[in-house]
Amino acid sequence: MYVSDLALTDFRSYREALLSLDPGITAFVGPNGQGKTNLVESLGYLSTFSSHRVASDAALVRHGAARGIIQAKVMRDGRASVLELELVAGKANRARLNRAPLPRTRELLGILRTVVFAPEDLSLVKGDPDGRRRFLDELLVLLSPKLAGVRSDYERVVRQRNALLKSAAGARKSGASGDLRTLDVWDEKAAKAGAELIAARVRVLHGLRPHIESAYERVSSQQSVASVIYRASVQQVMSPERAELDGASQEEGESTLTNADLVEAQLLEAMSRLRPKEIERGVSLVGPHRDELELRLGELPAKGYASHGESWSLALALRLASYELLKADDWDADGEPVLILDDVFAELDTRRRRRLSEVVANAQQVLITSAVAEDVPEELDGARVDVMDSVITRVR
């Protein structure tokens, strides 16, 4: 899989942009602020409907424009697919495939698959749990695009359920009992979608885990073994003693989480137990939105214990593991992903640059951004380097 053509209209800093791309390695080199990251960010967004830089779509539409458009021609096994995503400020996005409108935007997911390395990846190790959940969910959707609907349904149900809980909390504060007749219905909806999402996450994690361990060994000189544990909030509610188990025992307990029917029943029971507390706080306290993906080095959690270098090695290992899993997956989608390295070499020492270069050198398509040519490692001598001064002249 590779992208042969990219066209942007009113996306980020670009009024118009039209680029032809080749398989192999392409490096965009130029001073900061010239739009290198905007180019590769558009492809990452087209792949996952998420930006590695901002949380809101609004920032992706050029200032003063009503909409932004990303178009890309994706080649796979000699066949071309033309993807188009229209970002409309304040409204739902619209998608086209081969010029034909799609009834649901998420039907575009899975056609282009990317793995993005960026300085922001350090937050996967040092940041809050929501970033690690998002990492796992985005990988899940790349592997099985149909699960985007499950993820979307769960998020919608939790919003509705939270609104009902807040309403009940407000009513009780004013002395009323609050109308909770529909809460059981939302419990059932949340448990069903939540259980399916948890089961899918854990299945992905089982496939990802050996790749993380081997990738960390490749990019790090440390002796510690990298591992990852899925800590489900429903298990901690149903069996509080699980929180005290070591990493190996936690991994063994994950097997039950792949049974969606069992998890659904546990979620319903946990919601029943937590209902008084949820009404008091006006928020849903159990489910995949409260789960944690714990990264460990040896016997210790990486967050709070890993050095800066170890954290970078682990962040790289997560992305490399994603790439390896996507290449070898037996889920719904296929095709080697496009690798995007957004100014990541500037953050790495010489050894980690070399190790990362060795891994990506043989990928079908790699897109690199760099402020200076010297940051593109010597191991990538075959890279086609586009100096952004000339690119900007062509696409502005």
C-alpha cells in the first residue's frame, strides 16, 4: 500500500496543495512553520479520523474557510482508490470513495492505514490513560474498521447516560427523587457496546504484546523487558483484590475479558453496585472509558519510573509493534501501512535513530519530516528529499 497523490483544499495552512508521492522513502525538509507536518497530518487524519497534534477538527480547517478537503489516491496491488474527506466547521464530516458519496463517513476507515511516529508519542508513556486508550482504539479500528461503529456507539451511549445521571444528581440535590426509569435501558446499551469494545481491545493487545517486547529490545540497550497490561475497571469493581495482583497474574486474568457475553454481565452488575455513587457524582464510573493500558518495564510501571531514554524507547516500541501487527494481521483489513515519521529523528539520540532507520528502511512507503537534512539518518541514504521551499512554491 502507498499513497501516489495527495490534494488539500483549505486544510491547515494550505489554500491548495497537490503532491505526487512515490513508494519508498520521502523526506520533507525545511524550516519549522512551512507546513511539513500539515502534509503528513492530513494522511494520518484520513486514516484514523484523528490528529496526532490536536483534539478538535476545527483547527484542521484553514482560518477563514468554511470547510477543508483531503483527497488521496491510494494504491494497493495495482488498484487505485480515491479517498476524499470533507471537514465542515461545526457540522458532520462527509466522505467519498472513488467520487461516490458514502452514507457513513466511517466507511472510509481501513482503506488507508498509517502508523505515525511523532514527538507527541512520549505522552503515551508519561501521559494520562486516555491517550493510551486512544492509541489502542485507533489501532483496533485500523485492524477491524467495523469496530469504529462499536466505539462510536459506546461513546454516544455514555454521553446520554452521563446526562441522565447528572439530571438525577441535580434533582436529588433539590430534594426531588429524579426520574431514573430509562437508566436501566442505557445500562443495557452501555454494557453491550462496552463489552464488545473491551473484548476487541484485549484481543488486539494479545497480538500486540510480543511485538512490543521484541521492538523494545531492538531500539533499547536496556535489559528490562517491556510489557503491557489491560486493567479493566469492571474487574476492579467486581474483584477489588485484582488491583493488588502482579503483572503476570493480571495478564492471566485478561483471558476472561475476551468473552463479550461474560463482560456484558459483569458490566451490568458493576453498574448496579455503583448506581448510588454514580448518581451522586453524575458520571459513569465503570466501562472501557475508565480502563487503563499499563506499560511496564520489568516489574515496575513505566509511568513515573522510566527514564527519558527508556520512555522514548517504549514509545517507539508501541508504534513499531503497531506496524508489525498491521503488516501481519488476520483481521478484516490488509495492506502494509504507510509509515509517517513527523520530526521524530530530532528527538532521538544517534543509537535510537539508527535502530529506527533499520526498521523502516524496507517499508513500502515512508514519509519523513525534518527541519534540517542532517536529522535524516545516513541509513536512509535512498530517501528522496523534497526541500520545502520548492514544495511550498508548487502547492500554495
